[in-house]
Amino acid sequence: MGIVSKLRAKLGDFWWYTLMIFCACRASDALNALVGLYLVPKYVSAEELGAVLPLSNFATTLTFPIGVLATVFMKEVNVLAVRGEYGRMKSLMRGVFLFGAIFLVAAIIISHLALPLFLERIRIARGSLGFLILAAAFCSAVSPIYLNALQALNKFKTISLINLLGGPLRFLAMIAAMPFRALSGYFVGQMASPSFTIVASVWSLRRELSVKAERYWSSDTTRRLLKFAALVGLYMAIGAVPSFVEPLVLRSRLPDGDSAAYYILTRFSEISLMLSATIQMILFPYVSERTERGESARAQVVKAIAASLVFAFVFALPFLFVGEELISFLPNGCAYASYAKYIPWLVGIAALTSVQAVYTTARVAEKSFGFLWWWTAVNLGYSAALWYAPNLNTLSAVLGYFTISAVLKAAFSIAGLLGRRGK
């Protein structure tokens, strides 16, 4: 038995695939970091830099229904894969793509009506951004449908390859487009990686898609999926509220310098979420499969949370000592170096967020939505408090609100996990 085989046997499939995808994603993220820390600050002016995150969130919000569809689809494909029912899975995919096309038409109409007002709110000239934001949003929303099929079928080698090649494609697209119009070029790059994901996924799924389609859709199936979709939609919609409000408040209530600094700082702090994001990708089908077999995945969820926290803590330590020096190396970095003290704070917020993300991912994979009562109360209450907060004109004040929200979500998640002892 070779070294690789011995390592895989020692780690087990869950942590082996987590390690494999983590390494592939990090190779891609090296280029993504170059985009976020070099290309974007180089080509996007300080006046527009703080608008990058609100624009990205607007794109994500446009295709929210497709995101719900992708999550429901992943769960159902996983169930069909466990049973080996590939003919029914093919019929399921056809229906999902039809619904996706309907949602796209709705997104085009909403974008046409809402985007001009949104761009005015964040002080950005429209130009060609409307079409590019919609195209990037659609590609980013549709690609998880294909990627989730790979995930549900445990095709983690293909997922690793997609992540390994997606970063360079995005980077090259931005290099080519951003010198002409920075924000437009940014969204051109955002289309490149998910477009490649769609093509590569279809190629990888050719064996599963080549089987004869079997009857899947029925009134009972539709009602069951709609019930699950309603719960997933509620979960995602409530979670999307603070994700939409936070960058909008940052952009509209803070000075341009503070909102631009937040963008730079989060390019560093969000690296601490890399392990957690990879774990969630493996955790969903892992928990789903065990739920279908009547087994508990609680121990794995606890380990996943612990690993995410340790990774974030280790990552935060260097920034206590060399944060200013690192930021100073960036284009126009001297203007943001004094904000480096916030990076460990932001990493702490990210670490607490990872606790909630791992926990809720596992609960959704189990089709267990008992957490929605506190999820709704915390997210909506926090978003309202942030939106209407008086004198919210400094970055530290905003981060104080972020911290309260993260602490509450982590506390409820841990309490929920402890309450499921032995389950």
C-alpha cells in the first residue's frame, strides 16, 4: 500500500476528500487572492471600490430562487444516487433546468426595474453593468446545480479539478477586461469560472445523463419537493437579509475610505473561512447519506466545527503582528494600513459565522428545520437594528453589530448541537 493510500485509509473518506478539495481550492484561491488584493484595488478607484461587495450581493439576490432550487436538487439527487435511480435523476434534472429558465426570465424583469435605483443608492454609473451583473449572476446561480450533482454523486475528483482550473480562467478574463472598464471587467471575470463549471460538469455527468429517462415527476413528488423548497427558501431568504443589508450599510453610511478599507480587510479575513467552506461541501452529502440510512452524523459535525475554529484562530495570529506590513504591499495599500488592527476582529467574526454555517448545513441536509425560529429572530432583528442604528458612521461601530449577530448565531448553533446529543 502506497503512502497516499495509507493516508487516505487513516483519514477516512470524509477528511480525505476534504483535504483533496481544500488543496485544489487553495491553489485556485491563490489567484483569486491576487484578483482581490491586486487587480481590483489597482483598476477600481477608491470611490468605487466599496461598491464591489454590494454589487456582488445584488447579483446573488437576483438569482435567489435558483439557489433554493440548487439546494433542493442536491438533496434529491443524493437520495436518488444512494438508491442508484439514475433514470429518475435524469428526469429530475430536466425539470430543474426548466424551472431555472423560468426564474431567469423573472430575474431579467426585476433587474430592469430595480438596478437603476440600486446603482444610484451606491453611487455608481450604470453603463454596461446591468447586463454583466445579470449574466454573472445567472452563471453563478446555475453552475451549483451542476456542481451539486457532482457533489451528490461523490465525484470529488472532478470537483477538485474544476476548482483547480476555475481560478486561472477567472484571473485571465479579468486581466483582459478590467483595464477597459474596471467594474465591468470584474463581472466578466465572475462569469468565466462558473461557465467552465457548467461545461466540465456536463462532461463528467455524461454517463449518468446517457441513461434512459424514467418517470420521476408526480403530484406527490411535486408537493414533497415544494414543501422542502419552501423551508429551504425561508432559511436562505432570512439568511440573505443581513448579507444584503451589511454591505449596503457599509457603502451608504460610511465614508468612501472606510468602505474601501472594509473590502481590503475582508480579502484577508475571508481566507479563514476556506476550510469551513470546503467542509460544508463534503458535509452535506455525508450527512444526507447517513440520514437516509438512519445513522447519526453528529460526531462529524462537532469535528467539522472544531476544525473550522482552530483553522481560523491559527490564521488570525500573524495579523496581530504583521497586518500593517502586509496591507502596505498592496496597490494603494498605505491608505489602508492603519485599518489592519481590524483583521483579527473580522477573523473572529468569520470563525463564529463558520460555527453557524456548519451547523445549519448539517440540519438542512437532514431536512431538520427546527432552528428556523431563532434563525429568523436573530437575522431579522439584527438587520433592522443595523439599518436603523443612529450615528453608525465608523467601521468599529458597524463591526460591533456584526459581532453581536455572529455571537448569537454561534451560541444558538452550539446549544442546538448539544441538545441533539446521541442523535
